[in-house]
Amino acid sequence: AYACHIGLIARFVVLSLQERSTPVLRWLDACMAAAAIMAVGSFAFALPALWTAALVLLLVATVPCVPLVYRQAVRRGHAMERLLLVVGMAAILAGVHDLLRVRLGVFSGATLTLTPHAMFAFVVVLAAYCLSLLHRGVGLRT
């Protein structure tokens, strides 16, 4: 589903910074699967509230990942991992903004979605992070 990108961002960030993250990853996978099923049901049966519930589920699933990832990024101390944390958190916050202000119209609503911009920043940092890992893996300085 379209909205699973928020869950996938959280999953990637958790995977990259956590050594023992199996329960968290299972939680994220289960929530993304449920959200995908809810999204299909929403469009198949013309129930927009089900789509909104799927978006809420994804955000509820990803927000608790932030403290776990923060702890690991600060403990490891690599600048690239901290940057990955920042853009991952920005993507989740953009998702919260889009859900509350654009989808639900809370606080007088908004029309500009922020998630595409946050996704672009995440992809750029993701590429830099992968290159950083490659350089560390072959013994080059970063």
C-alpha cells in the first residue's frame, strides 16, 4: 500500500541501528500487513474511514521506534547514523502532519503534504548511509 513507506522507513532505520530488533521488526511487519489489508478493504468497499484507520495504525506502529533508534544512534556516535535518525524522525513527523492536518483537517487543516519531501531527504541520506557502510566495510575512511 502507498502508506507503508512510513513503516518501511521505520523498519530500515531500526534494522540499521538495532542489533536485536526481532520483536520490533515483527511488530512493524504485522502492522504493515494489517494496514495493507485495511487499505484494500477501504477501496474495495468504499470505506474511507478504514483507510484513515490504516494510516493511524502505521503511525502508531512507527512512533514507538523513535526512542529505540535514538538510543542506538547516540550510543554509537557515528554522524551518519545520527543523520539517518533525524531524517527518519522527520519522515514519521511528516506522516503525522499529513494524517492530522491534511487527512483529518485538525487545527484548521492544510493542503500541502510533507511526506514526499521527507521521503526525498530520506532516500538521499539512505544512499549516503549505504556508501558510508560500504566504505567502513572495505576499510576506507569516511
